[in-house]
Amino acid sequence: MRILTMALARFDDDNTSTTFQLAKCFNAQGNETLIVEHPFTWFELLRGIAKSKSWSRLRSTLTWSAFLTEREGLTVIVPPALLPINFLPNGVLYKLLSKLNQFVLAFAINRILKKLGWDSYHYINSYNYHFPTLHRFLTGHQRSNTYHCVDPIIKSYTRKHGISNELLAVKSSDMVISTAPSLREKWTSVNESHLVPNAVDYNHFNRLLEEEQVIRSTGKNLIGYFGNIERRIDYELLYATFQSHPEWDLILAGPVEEKYVPAKLKELKNVHFTGSYSYDDLPNLINSVDATIIPFKCDDASRSIYPLKLYEYFSVGKPTISTLFNPDILNDLSKEIYLVGEDQKLETAIQKSLREENAKLIQRRRTIASQNTWEQRAAMFLDFIFQKEQNKTAA
């Protein structure tokens, strides 16, 4: 089986993604997978012209072509830069330039497909709602067309065109596969809708680990969050808790979107922003804290989140504290997680997690993680694709 995936991720991102993890497993299960990375815009290219990321894409942009590279054993198509159009209002001009961008992108992809002899494949749009009808411009026989819904569209910048574009992508596909139950339910009335939850590269985390001094040296009682530091985090909850408990240190590791983080949280001496990290470093970083935390806001958007970090924390066996942001998945794990619900305080959950001395509970978390691997999810995903192809052939 040949699979062409349009990704929202890029091959030189520091961290991994659902798209790349599934694609690795597709390959391991005997399939050929090509990933098209999310293109730079001309603005991104020029803004970063002095950096290697822009230079590596300048060649493809100047020649209106694409080049092939590799990441984690996967073949990635790096396309030319496209016109920046998100700033435009929704209307005739935006729609015209959107089609132009998709034509240019498809032109570059088609040349690669011809070069590789790919005249038949399964197409997956993995949450790249910027290109909702790209498949219409691609050559070759598309044996199935799947939209992969990974997250809710939350930020105002992406919602501007993302909401309508994603709906178009869903309507234009054969089926939708989502990562969270609420996302599956959302699309049920629009198209055939299935669930394949996020998972973990269990072997990457369940190995002999060390402690990183950049983390460990910051304090005695360490509570760690690892991931993007942006809109979904409940900063007021964190501030109230750690301002009242200077004996606990909070580690916030990951890229920071400054506009969301209140200054008063940064001023706390027991809150530490350690910056971005690589996926290779992540297991040791998690191992360096006493307990892990997922402090997301409990709102409609968060109910659709299935965080990658959940099973990453479990794989290391660390006590895990979480707000009840997604009851669909977290209620089933109430015996393994210290949940912060309406009648529970974060400080109580932290106190319990720091007192934990339960080898059986640690092993149970690891067992749950081992039962939720990307290999398993990839097999589920491919089953849905195979069934859809069979149904289309029969029809």
C-alpha cells in the first residue's frame, strides 16, 4: 500500500507529531509512505533567510519544484514556498489565491510522484486544513481520501479561515479519522467518522533513563509540564497554587507563546521556563521531575484534546496530575491519574502525587502506555483505509 500524507508538521521540527509517528508505523508494517511537509510562506522564507531552515527551502522555491529529504527513516517532500494569504478576508481574492497555492503545491508534488512512479496511492490530509482540496490537483489514482482531524482549531489566527477550510476538507474526503471522541462526534453528521486516538512510542520512553541537571537542580519537589506553553494552559490555576506553595517548583518545558503567559507567573521564583527540547531528550526530562502535570483549561476546546504527553508520562511511570479537561478519556484513568475536578484542588492532587510510593501503580501506568502504542493505532488507521477502499470498489 502506498500512502501520500499532507502534513501540518515539518521535517526539521524539534518535536515529533501524530503524523510522523503514524507514518513510521505505516512503513514498519510494510507500506510505502510519502509525507508532504507544510510549506513555508514567502514571508516565512524571507523572514528567516539567514537561517538554515530557509536556505534549505530556497532552492525548491526558486525552481517551483520540491526536493526529497528524510526524517526518522521517512521520505519527506519539501515543497516550494507559497503566497501568504491568511491575512486576507474571506472572499473572492482569498479563494482565488488559495486555489493558486494548492495548484503550485500540487505541481511540485506531482513531479515527485511521476519521478517515483507513484500512479496509485491512498491520500491522507493530516490536519492541514490550509489545503482542503489539494487532492483535486494531484495526479494519479487516489484509492481513498481521508481527512485526519488531530485537534480542535482554537487560535483566532487559524480560525479565521481554518473553520471553513476544515469543513470543506471533511466534505471533500471519503471519511474522517479523529484523535478524540468529541471530534469524531463532531463530524458524524457531515461524513463517515471514525476514532483513532493518539498514542506513544513506548520503547522510546520505557528504557534506562537518566536525570537532567538542568531540570533537577531547580528544586526539591518538582512538578513538570512538557509541551507547548500556550492558550490551553490554565495559568491562573498554576499561579494560585504555586504562589501559595513556594516549597514546590514548577517546570514548564517547551516553546512559549508569550502573549498567553501572565507576567505574575513568570515572576514567581519557584516557576521555571526551561525552553524548547528535542524529542530525544524528552524521556530523560520527564524522568527528572517528581510528578508530571497536564494543567489544561476545562472548556469546550480542551474537551477535544487528546494530548500526546499523557501516555509519554505513563511510559516513564511518573505520577500524573491533570485537570479534568477531557472527561471522555480521563474518567477512565481516574485510578492512575490525580484528577483535579470541580470538588478537588490542584494543591491536594500535588500533595498526593508527591507522597506516592506505589510500585504497582507505576507498573500499571506503564502497562496502559504499552497497550496504547503508535503501532496499534497505525493498524487501526490502515484497517479503516482498507475497508473504505473495499467499499468503494464494491460500489
